[in-house]
Amino acid sequence: MNDPTAAQSSAVATFRALHESGCFVLPNPWDVGTARYLEHLGFKALATTSAGFAFSRGLPDGAVPLDDMLTHIRDIVTATTLPVNADFMGGFADEPAGVAENVALCIETGVAGLSIEDSTGDSAAPLYDFNLAVERIRAARRAIDASGIPVVLTARCEAWLVGYPDASRVSRERLTAFADAGADCLYAPGTRDPEEIAAIVQAVSPKPVNALMFAPSPTLSVSRLTDLGVRRISVGGALARVAWGAFIRAAQSIATTGTFDALGDAVPSAELNGVFAKRG
């Protein structure tokens, strides 16, 4: 019988080693099928996407309840042999005690890592107060330490994504404080400016930095981000949005033209059956 604790410990060790051995791509599946296909392609670790999963449920990002998110994270963990990082949003709580309680629940899903962000969802005050944001990361760190399973804690500053004033300074200030509060990896999604990315890497060094690639870039690639000092690259909900784009275009074509020409871009069933039969 498989030992889930041993499997999780092995995944955590592998995930931590990836952060120490250079730069790697951490793609974001949104269901079991996409997780297994990404493993098939040879990626070394995966991360959930709150947006991708929410869209699959017909919900906006941020509207999935905690229990449903925990079930989803567990489904992704059990679908693959790879380490999985949970996009755990804001920890599903405002106060540090609630964050700690929910982080403990997330660890029980078998994840190798999880991220906590500092956005509130309130447009009038889009980021948690600085001191509270830091305490939330400390609480997550305490919950991880208490579990005895050293999952990788990623702390996110959402200043760029929420359009916060002086996002460059605010991001570096907060990420540095989050690193001091016990975060293992730092992440400021939203900027694709090479100089900004390099400044973030320098600010939190030697701790690793995650970069988000959510759209094509003429200046950034895996090799370029590696040169900038980035250790981890994720794509958030971008793969899910690519899939939605293909679906919407094909469905709209059928609805407006009355033809089925758009189905010519479909992946053959035999190809998918061949991949998924290996895990059947």
C-alpha cells in the first residue's frame, strides 16, 4: 500500500531541489486531464490555478469555496506523480489565525508547496495593510512548521496585478519582508519588465523568485528569465485561457456559420486515449 506521507515528503524534497538547481517551468493545469498531459510532456512539477479551476466551474476567479478548492487540489495531487504547488490565493481568511488553520488543511491534501497572496479583493483597499500582510505569512510559516512537512511557502505581492501605486517599490518592500517572515519563494505577478524582475531577484536574494508569464513576450523566454536570476516560471491561468480561446472560437464559428470547419483543429481522440491509457 502506498504511504501518502512518504509520497508527500518525497515530493517536497524534489520540489525544494528544483528551486536550488536552476530555473524550471511550473505549468498550471486546471483539471486531472491537463495535469496528466503536462506530466506526459516531461515537466518536473505542476501548480494549480485558481482562475483556471474557477472558469471550469462557471465561476469568476476567487469565487470557489474553500472546501471545493481543497478537493480540487487533492485531485490534482493524486492525478500526478509530480510535486504540486497549490495556488491557495489569500489563504481563504483575512486574519493570520484563519490563514494558519487553512494552510494546515491545504498541507493535508499532499501538496509540495503553496502560495499566499496579499490582495484583499476589495477595490477600495486592494492590498492588506503591510503589517497584517507580513503576519499572514508568518502564520502560514508557523502552520507549515507545526505540520512537520516542509512544504515550500511562496509569498505573493499582488501590487502589479491590482494596479497599486508605486508597485515597483511596494513589491520589493513587501517581498523582502515576506522573505524575512519565513517565505521560501517570492512572487510578484504582473510585471514583465526585465529590469523590474532583476531588481526583485536582487532584493530577496538568495531566496528564489517565481515569475509569471501570462502572455507572449518579445523579450522574455525561459533562457532570458534564467539569465535574470529567476528560479521558477509559472503561467497562471494562461493555459486555461488558451483552451477557452480555442473553444470559444470553434463554438462561435458553428453558431455563426452553420459549418463545422473549426473542428479541424481538434486533437485526435487516439492521441489523448494513448496518453491517458498509460495511467488507466
